[in-house]
Amino acid sequence: MAKKKLRVGLIGATGYGGVGLIELLINHPYISIAALMAKQEIDKPISAIYPHLKGFCDLPVFDPADPKCPHDFDIVFYATPDGVGQKEARKWLNKGIKVIDYSGDFRFNDKDSYASYAARIGKPKEHADPDILHSSTYGLPELHREKIASSDLVGNPGCFAVSCILGIVPALKFGLIDSKDIIFDAKSGVSGAGKTPSPLFHFPARYEAVNAYKVTGHQHVYEIERELASLTDKEIKITFTPHVIPVSRGIIATIYANIATNVNMENLREAYGSMYSKEPFIRIFSHGEILSTTDVRGSNFCNILLTIDSRTGKLIVISVIDNLVKGQAGNALQNMNIMMQIEETTGLMYPGNFP
Amino acid sequence: MAKKKLRVGLIGATGYGGVGLIELLINHPYISIAALMAKQEIDKPISAIYPHLKGFCDLPVFDPADPKCPHDFDIVFYATPDGVGQKEARKWLNKGIKVIDYSGDFRFNDKDSYASYAARIGKPKEHADPDILHSSTYGLPELHREKIASSDLVGNPGCFAVSCILGIVPALKFGLIDSKDIIFDAKSGVSGAGKTPSPLFHFPARYEAVNAYKVTGHQHVYEIERELASLTDKEIKITFTPHVIPVSRGIIATIYANIATNVNMENLREAYGSMYSKEPFIRIFSHGEILSTTDVRGSNFCNILLTIDSRTGKLIVISVIDNLVKGQAGNALQNMNIMMQIEETTGLMYPGNFP
Amino acid sequence: MAKKKLRVGLIGATGYGGVGLIELLINHPYISIAALMAKQEIDKPISAIYPHLKGFCDLPVFDPADPKCPHDFDIVFYATPDGVGQKEARKWLNKGIKVIDYSGDFRFNDKDSYASYAARIGKPKEHADPDILHSSTYGLPELHREKIASSDLVGNPGCFAVSCILGIVPALKFGLIDSKDIIFDAKSGVSGAGKTPSPLFHFPARYEAVNAYKVTGHQHVYEIERELASLTDKEIKITFTPHVIPVSRGIIATIYANIATNVNMENLREAYGSMYSKEPFIRIFSHGEILSTTDVRGSNFCNILLTIDSRTGKLIVISVIDNLVKGQAGNALQNMNIMMQIEETTGLMYPGNFP
Amino acid sequence: MAKKKLRVGLIGATGYGGVGLIELLINHPYISIAALMAKQEIDKPISAIYPHLKGFCDLPVFDPADPKCPHDFDIVFYATPDGVGQKEARKWLNKGIKVIDYSGDFRFNDKDSYASYAARIGKPKEHADPDILHSSTYGLPELHREKIASSDLVGNPGCFAVSCILGIVPALKFGLIDSKDIIFDAKSGVSGAGKTPSPLFHFPARYEAVNAYKVTGHQHVYEIERELASLTDKEIKITFTPHVIPVSRGIIATIYANIATNVNMENLREAYGSMYSKEPFIRIFSHGEILSTTDVRGSNFCNILLTIDSRTGKLIVISVIDNLVKGQAGNALQNMNIMMQIEETTGLMYPGNFP
């Protein structure tokens, strides 16, 4: 285990993804935050932007282009929107500094897959550094732990994707459901939309408002389909409908699939158990229990509940995460631990607060 | 149009369904509230229980068994839980007084259907007055307006059922979807659970909590299946998952169905238009628009949005209501207007407040 | 009573103050909305901006400078920020069209008072049309009903000011409290900050956040002090602390004053009764009752509760309004009714919805 | 520092005060939870009641009277309502086991003070073990750290009292304000009312509702007055108005006092600095900054902001805490650390999560 603390650089420190990582790094025993960087609120102490950090982390926010900004890191996090990390990752990698990116920039391994994704989010289809894509790893530890451990460049998954993929993978992998007709009805808290104010997320307009959005057109569809397809020999087309709910944190994905012939709850429990019983951040629940987003708020856990609707032959899975922890900063830190050969759960074993 | 105001009796006046009706009746031009009745908070003015009514309605709450309680009504509303109205409806009907019941007591026309429903909600399977069931009408005006107009006994629909049925009926009636594999993922505000405090609806436990409940087992499934089956010659089995979201009012139902061969958006718009273009309380929206629960909060409208997911061949319908208005008191008043030959929209044309 | 409907022009139609007035005007029997005007979202139907209005009011939004915009009004509302109405009011008045302005532009009768106020809100101290100030009336009907009735130009009060002034005026007017040391601790819902998104009112940042702001420096202090001073022969300096609470609507002002020697609750009830017992929109409550913001949500009422803390000799008054109704659009409509010799409560007798 | 982990017993484990302590104890390096006790939900694992604890703490809930319940503790917490700890504390103390009680049972040092308090909360005025009161310590570390360190019996303060006392003590102690006429206008989140459902805290009734309650009659007045009086040679009578706001966590106390002659901000900053600059859990802010309840949510900090209203000669202090942490479980753990000669901040240095 490292004696000397690892030096972390954080780009995009002032957004929700950045502050979420800072909250975790503060109490991580093997880490030192070496520099906070952002394009906004330069030179302010981070604790002047987020007063809850006062006394815990009072580092200034550097413009990443500022020559005075430290750059001797062991690992760099890009808690930035799409399009930032792809332009800069190679610079760090060339210096032997590992990179974890929160956006879609490194979730795809070839330029064509990236182009499909980029078209959906209105970005240029051309990746800024397509040759680097082949060396990047999709950072979902439950599926790609070993590859992450040997990787220098990790694309942290989308928050919806984490809840959806973890919820259905064992059923699909073990052939317990029809790979067609999988439906993901996902509901997310507002923090998933980030820190920038907008009319749809203005408090008075939002406080009692629930709505679906990007119906048939959300960009997380691609990474979900890619991950699911890799488990079977078939192309997968999913139906995915995201909703915004007036809470700050939490994703609950309700997943519907047609159960294969003669499959019963016992088979399902075995499949999920075989994949997840040793996973440190997955907890399985049974029909009759109630899974709430508040059960994982502030924690890195994914809670999963399995039900069979015997009247209609459907598997119904409820999968719940905190979109800012397992769906973002917590999962990124889990990746960092793996990449740095630190015990995977270090700095992540918090239950959250209730109520 | 009635010169003399119709006299209304309201049983269950102190619950959310009761107070919602009082709010509407206050400004209804042809109605006089003749008596408020409940089993709790007897003798208090209703405005001592609900201070927003002070000066608008200060009538006392009577025990229905109190001989001093007026009983010369033209129509009686049972805003009561299952099991109350079925024991008493005949008494009023025998005196020529019409009855509208909010519960499941009169949503089914035969004792066997009722028994299936009652088993689900943990009530005695035996209806208290089975012979009366044949004369009751399911009170969804958009489907049964004429029957309601000639009926003396109406069972007001369940709130989830209103949003689900209205959302899918035209597609099913005109054969635009496969009648199998219809999935209703429904999200409701907390007021749908009524006025009685409970741990799951205690503010601190609920304020950030979203959860599914009664997965595969909600009682509204029966009336939805019955109404849908009546439009086709097939048995219908639906998948229905209710969720509770931390808002007070609003239901958003996201409905998934497999679209029939060669059906396109034009066909769908024609079908919904032919059924709903003259409906006073249904508004149709198009793909790309956003439907929010706040668009119908405090109003008697059902907003419906149609989308085709061409990648997966799914019809996705979003259907939104206020569970306490179109899902309860407003729909009940709409039924009353129809039964009493009053213009159907009287006392109901409010847009609600935003934000 | 007017046979021909009065024609209303509304400038600033797309803000919360505008839409709140539209909601009320829709069902006002003697009014026709002649034109909606704003500087944003020109040419859109108002119901495309606020979908709850669809079918109720689908008028387009005009640029006020558009020559096609109707301008034959009986009365014009400026639901606009400070600085707009003062430049244009004279134009309408010269044509015999009455004007009600929501902002501070016409709350002060002389240029010096206005200058003090304007300095506080960061506006040019010079009023754009100072000569017109002398003819304007402060639009608080409970204090200035007769003057409003004969006025062509009314400055609608600030939302905090309405709750604070109505809460303390009788005690001060009848000499029941010391005119020094009056403290107003006021809490407002977020809609009071208007429709424009900002970091402080972004849903995730606001949903659990309560804070004081503009401590010692809120601009409503001036109109409160002016109104209170006019009831006594002394200068009044008040302490006023506004807070933002994470609800959409509602102001609760908790008011503290030193009670005068030998004054008791009986004296207080007499004073408040003599001023308010015939007021259509004020309701008085007693110690032991609980006043909640939800008791007036969506209604034009001000609820007031009186308590004496005999241990400390303090009068404590709780005064509650809906900031968007009695604190804005509802009070403005009340002014319009008075100015137009329409029964004052017309179009305003709604209890709101609970829950 | 202890090698062997201290064994903690927790009575009242299933309430909010209990679960809040468990959340902290889980990651406390020198503590082992030896037994959870409650009167409800006996034999259930605590993680079946609070699923976020699953995997962190799955201990069963014992009836304290169950002979199988462990009782070899180093310290016992009573996270129970008034009246429980006073009957049992002596039993533990006699065995050399220290006791911290959350309720008012041990906040007063003599039976008469207790009787005044008890009358206010509707409890029998007679303390169950009056002789023990003299040895109890009021557990506010910032005022009584040394006494707590040598005490075996500590009464943890009321949540409102923590925010009010910490906010005003330096001003009073250094004679910077008039000791008369101090007003505390306090606003609390709903979790302060505990876990038991009730009509006032039912989600639909509460979600937009703000109200004052117990106006002039809240029981925390006594401990505030006692602590303040001990700093001066005068009797202190305060005005205190609690409000409930629809958030889960957080207290914001707005405190008004008349500033003494010639006192300025410099004097105030010196006074607060001299008392608090070395306090690990107090942070001082300046006029112009904004203090929000979310800045301390989930953390043990008290944030304090000082303002002088020079127009009216008032000191305005804003004091903010998390009612369940510094106002309850966190402060209790701070007391435990002090009593057990563990570094005071152990297990408490968390910034909380934002948003």
C-alpha cells in the first residue's frame, strides 16, 4: 500500500462531479489533492464556492492553462463535459499520468461508435484523438475490473447506464430473458443535469414537476446497448425513457424484460448471486421489499430488486443508485483505487445519511 | 338548467377526496352543499380542519348517523374508502337520490369481478349488495358518457386507471398496437395515498425518496384490464408498476406497447384525434414537447403525448393527470354534471396555478 | 356593472407575475384579455410557454413595439421589473388608459423617496417621469381603497411589504405597541425571485437550503417604513430580515414588537377587528391556532395570528400570504376591480387547493 | 489512545437520533457497537429498518429488558424521549458505565429547574432520580468542555438550543449587547420532530407548508435562558419562536439583539474569534456572505454570520446547524470523545454532501 500519498489533479472541480469527488478524497487515506482546476471561478478557494468544504479543502481553483498550476500528478480526473478530456488526455498519458474521464469521451473504443454517440449529443462526430480510443476502458468495475486495473485511461460510465446495466446484466448473461424487448424506464434526480441553472431546473418550475424527456433519444442508450450486446451474440436494441423527478439525488430504473421459458425466481437469484455476491457495492433485495433512492443516497451502492410478474411473464428489476456517487464520483474513485492497486473500497464505505 | 340549486351530500368530507370536491363545489353555480359527513372530527367546522376554506365553507362535519344531519339531497358523494358506499348506496337510491362513489365498490358490474378486486385489497370478497352492481356505471366520461347520463349509481375510477386507460385506449381500439405486452410504468404524487399519516409518507422519510411499490400487485390493474378488454375481443393482461414520487399531486404514466405493422404517427394522431378532439378535458401533445405533471396540477385535464420509437417498434405514450382532480374529485364532479344534465364542464374550467 | 367587457393589456406577460394574472383573468366575468406583451418569446402562444393555459388562453405574445399589437385597452398592467413602467405609463394615461405597475416604479410619491429606493436596488436614482409620481397611489386596498378608486395610476406593493404592513398596522395605528424596535423576520418561497434561473434558485442547490439574504438591505424596507410612519407622527425604522425557503409559494412574516403598557389581547383583537372585520381578504386567527403558508396558497387572502408573550412583553404577529397572489397578481386584480368600479372580490374568491 | 475498542450501547436505536449515531459510529476507529436497543421492531436487524445500513450494521434490535441483550458497555447513549433515561441512568453509572442522554432528562442540575421544564412538555414535574441531577453536565462542548471531560453523565442539548446559544454567547459574554430583548426566530427542518408520523408532518400536508408553532411556549427556552444567564449576573428572558420548514434537516436561527453603545463589528469579530477560533466545529462568516442550511447538512458544524444593522442598532446573528448532527447525534459523539479522552473530532470530520 502506498506510503507516499498519491497526488490527484482534478479538472472541472467546480461542477457537481468535481465537488462530489473532493468530498470523497478529503477522507481518502492514500490521496492528496494536488490541484483543482476549472474554467470558471478561477482563483477562488473551492470552499468559497462550496462553503461546506470550508476547513476541509480550501485549495484555490486554477485555470488549467495557468503555469503556476501544479501538474505533477499521479492521476488526473476530468469531471468535465463531453469534448474536453479527449483533447488533453494524451498529454498526461505521455507523462505517465493516468486519466479518468467522466464524460462520453472515452466510453467507446473506436471512432465510429464514438461518432454515433457524438451525433446524439450534438457534438462533432470526429473524436479529437481517435487513436487513443483503443486503449481506453469502460469504467464499470463490476464488468471490467481486471481491464481497469491494467488501464491508464478510463471512461467513467453514464449515470443512467450504471443503474440500467447493473440491473439487467446477470439475467441477460445467463440467458434468463429474451434479449429483445428490454425496456428501461428510468427516473433521475435533478442533480444529474449538473450545476448550470436552466428554466427546466429552476426551483419554482421544478419543485412539483415530473416529466419524461429525450423520449427515444437519450445518449446513454449506446453504452447500454454495447455492454449488453457484448454479453450475447446478438445485436441489442433497447427502449429507454428517462424522466426527471424533483429530488436532488437518485436514479431508480425500472426494467422490464420477457422472461425465458421455464425460468423461475430461483434461477434469477442464482444468476444475480453468482455475479454479484462478492461485489462490494451491490446489494440484492427480494420481492416484497421496497427499494428507495434514499437507501443509496450519499453512498456508492447499487441496490437491486427482482420480481417476476407471472401473469404476464415479465421480469421486473428495480435498480437504484445515487447518480452523483455510484453514477459518477464514487464510481470514478472506485476506478482510481483499482487502477492504483489500492483496496477497491478505500474511501468509499459510507452508508449515507437518513433521513 | 336548474334554477333551484341542487343539494349535495358529501360523505367522507374530511379526506383529500372530500376537500377536493368542496373546493370545486364552492364555486359551482348550480350546487349547494347540503351536508358534510365523516366519521372523524365530528361537529368541527370543515374550515377548522382545512383553514383555506375559512369563509368559503364553514359547515360542520356531521356523523352520518346523527339524526340532525340533513338528508334531503339530490345527489350523494361517497369520498370514502372501499367498503363504505356498498353498504349504504341502496338506501339513497331508494329515495331517488343519485350516488357517486370514489372507491372500488361500484367499479365492477358483477360479484365475481368485484371478488377478484376485493381479494387484492384485502377486503371481504363478498360485495355487501351484489344485486346493485348490475346497475352501476364505471364513471369514465370519455368512454361511458351516455351510460353515465342515464345512471343513478356511478363508480368513480381509480386515479392510476384514469391516466392509463385514457393514454392507451385509442391505440388499442383502432388496432394500432399489439394487445399483448402493454406496460404501464406509473408514477404518483403522495396525496394519492390519502390523508392518513404513515411511516412511508412521513415528510423526512419521503422528501427525497422514490420507490416502486405493489410491484405486480396493484388493485387498479383489474379495472384497466376490464376497460381495455372491452375494446377488443381478447383477454388483456397488462404489466403495471406504480411508483411514489415526492410531490404532492400528479400522476405520470409512461406506457409502452408494440406497434402494429405499418402503423405510423399519422395513424396514431388520427386515432387519438377521432376519440379525443371534442373531449373537453383531454389535450394531445406531440413528440418533442415536454409533458409535466405541473401542467395539469389543480385542473381536470389529462395531457397525452405520443411517440414512436422506430428503432424498437414501440409506441410510447405519456399520460399526465392531477390524481386529486381528473383522478378523483374533478372527474367525480364531471360525472355529477353529466348525471344531472348540467353542462359537463361547469365548475371545472380552471387551468391551475403555475408555478 | 359593465356590460361590455373591459379590455386588458398585459406587459410582462411571460413572467410569474404575468401568468398569475392571466390565470385569474381567464375566469373574470367582466374582462377580456386584449393583448399579451413581453420582450421574450415573441409570437409564441402563451400556452406554448405555459402549457397549463392551453385551451384557456392561447393568445400570442407581442413585442410591445410591434405595430400589429392591439393598444385599445381600458387598463394596462405592467408585470415588469423596476424601470420599465416609469418610462411608458404617461403614454397610456394620456389616452385615458389606466395603469397598474407591479414594480417599485410607482410606489413612491416623490422623486426623493424614489431615489432612496432606487439606490437600494442598483437602479438610476432619477425617476424617468418624476412629475407623474404625485398622481400615483400605493395599491394596498386595505389602507388606500378610496384613493385607489379614484386613481388612474397604481403602484402595486412589494410582496414582503403586503405581509408585513397588514400584519402590524392595527397595532401601530391604535398605539398598542412601541413604534420603535419593530422586527420583521420574513420567509418567502422561491417564486418571489421570479422566473429567471440563477445558481441560488437552481433546484439541486435549493431543495434543502434555507438562508437569509440582503440582511439589513432589502428594498421593501422603504415602503414598509413609509406606510407605518404615515400612521403615527414619528419616523419609523424597522429591522427586516428576508429568508428564502425551498417552497414555491408563500410568505410568512413573524413580527416582533414591544407591547405598550397595559395593553392586552382584548385590546389587540378589538384593534384588528375594527380595521379588518369587513375586509374581504383578511382572516384573523388566535393564539393556539397554526397558520401555514398552504392555508393561503393560490388565494388572495392574508391570514394573521396574534400572540402576546407575557414573559417578555412582546407582541408576536404571524402574517401569511401567497406571494404571487395577495403579494402580486391577486392584489393587482383587486386594485383593478376597485379602479374600474367592479365589485372588489370579483374573480378572486378562490380558496386554493389543499394539499 | 484506546487499543481495545470501546463498547457502546445504544438505547432508542430505531429513531432518527439513534440511526444518526449508528451512521457515525460505523466509521469511528475506536468504537464497537455492542448492542442496539429499542422498544419497537424488536429482533429485526437494524438494516431491515434502515436499508442504507445493510452491510454496515446488521445488528438486531434488542428489547433492553431482554436478558440476552449484552450489557457490558463502556458507555450508553439514550437516544430516547424525555422520561426514559432518568429512570435508568443510575443503574449504568453504578456499574461504572458512562451515560449520555439526548432528552431533557439531564439538562438541568436541580429538581426545580427540571420541574419548570417538565411542566412545559407535559411530563410529571417530579424527576425520577432527582439526586443524580447534581452530577449531570450540560453537554455543549464549546461551553463546558472541561466539565464534560470529567463527567459520567451528560445531558445532550436541545437542537434549537445549540444553534441559539452558540450564536449569541460571545456577544453576551463580552457585554456587546443588551441582555434584554434578545429574540430568536428559529426555523427547523421536519426531522427535528422525529420519526413518528403525524398529520402535520405527513408529506402532502407539509411539502409546501411553513408555519410557526409553540409560539411563546417551546421547551428549549429554559436551557437557553439558563446558559445565557450563567454568563451574566442578570436574569435573562428571551423571545423564541420556532418554525417548521419543509426540508428534512437543518436549523437556521436568526437572532436579534440591541447592540451596546459604541460597539462595532470589530469588537464583535474579536469576541467571537476569542471564543471560537480554536473550536473545531464552529465557522464564522461575514456580512455579505450567505449562510445556508445545506452548508452544514450531514456535518457537525455550526456556521455563524454576524451583521450590524446600523440604522436600528441591532445585532443580527445567523446561526446554522444540522439538527440531527450538531443538534443531536454528532454533538453526542463529540461529548463521548471528550468523556472517553479520545481526540474530540474523531469520527466527526465529514463535510457532508452537496447538493
